[in-house]
Amino acid sequence: MKKLLIWDFDGVIADSEKLWVAVWVETLQQEKNIILNTDEKLNLLVGIADKSRKERLERYFPGLVLDADFMRKISAGEVYKGIHFMQPIAGVEAVMVDKRFTHCIATGATKEQHAWKMTQFKWVEKYMSPRDYFTVDMVKQGKPAPDLFLLAAKSKGFVPQDCIVIGDSLNDFAAAKAAGMKSIAFVGAEGNDTPEYRQKCLEAGVAAVCATMPEVKAAIRSI
């Protein structure tokens, strides 16, 4: 029986998570005079949707309000950096080409955000269609809740135990665990491959931690 590979997009298919974090860091400093340290970036910005970033920041900094004008600047910055700097992760296409698996994307981006990102990644349509893209606005709760992964599995006709999530954030792994799915941590995006982060991934219950796409391919086969 085929397995379903549920791909996160940012930081796994595209080396883009660093771009979105940079937009938030720069805009917070310019507009609100807020400078985040390394731990704050990880806990407040990495691996979650923009809506969740906004909510976490407003809870963390008493009195902070990130209004519509601020969010428009975030969106404009993300589009600019995405169009000019977003690149695919090396070797990702060699994993997608394996037809022993069914592939889909489950991303913390909205449908609108994911649509413009995919204009830079049209080659993905060789392996999955737009019907295989699941975005955060399709569910009530985004990651770390399991809703998005469960929707992807149900829509593709798979039970959770036949699904493998390939993600880069602790929220991906928490969502996979809550959904009853196995997960693989990809740490090959810039800044992720540290001993501390690898340990956090293992503590989150991933089946493997991989720094390259050939390692991901081997881990999928072993699972």
C-alpha cells in the first residue's frame, strides 16, 4: 500500500523560512523598535503562520498592537523577498519523483500566500496538482493542532498511520504526533542544523532527523 508524504513548504521544499523571519525581524525593529534575540525568534516566529506570529508577539509584549497597516507591510516584505530570493531546497525534486508515494503539501500559509509562492515553484506540478495543496485557512486551527494534516490525509484517502510528515518546525512534529502520524525532521534549511535543535526534534518524537534530501529519502524508505 502506498504511503502519503505530507510536505511542509517553507523550510522543506523552499529554503524560505529564513526570509519570512527576516521580514518580521526587520519590520518589528523599524516600526516598533523591538529587537528580538535568538530564542525569541525561534519561539515567536519560526514554523507558524503569520496570524499565529501576530498573536504570539502581542501576548509576549504587553501593549503591543500589530494593526492592519503593520500586517500589510509584512505581506509586502514577504512577497518581495519571496520573488527575489526564494530558492528550492537542494535535492527535493529527487524525493518527489518517487512514485511509490503519494505527495501533498500542508502549509501554514494562506491560500493566497501559497498561490504566489507556487508561481516560483511551477515544477512542483509535475508531482502534485493544486488540489494537493492544503493551507491554514482551510481548517479551524493551524499547526501545532493536527487539523491540517488530518484534512490532507482524509482528502487524499489515507488513514493517519499511513502518512509521513516531512517538516522543519517543532509545530510540524507536534501536529503530526497529535494526528497519529510519523514525522521526519528536515534541518537542512539555513540555521536549523544545530545540536540543540536536533535534540529538540528527537524529543518531539520524530522518526529521523535529516540534514539533506538524500537522508530524507533514506529515512522514508526505512519507515
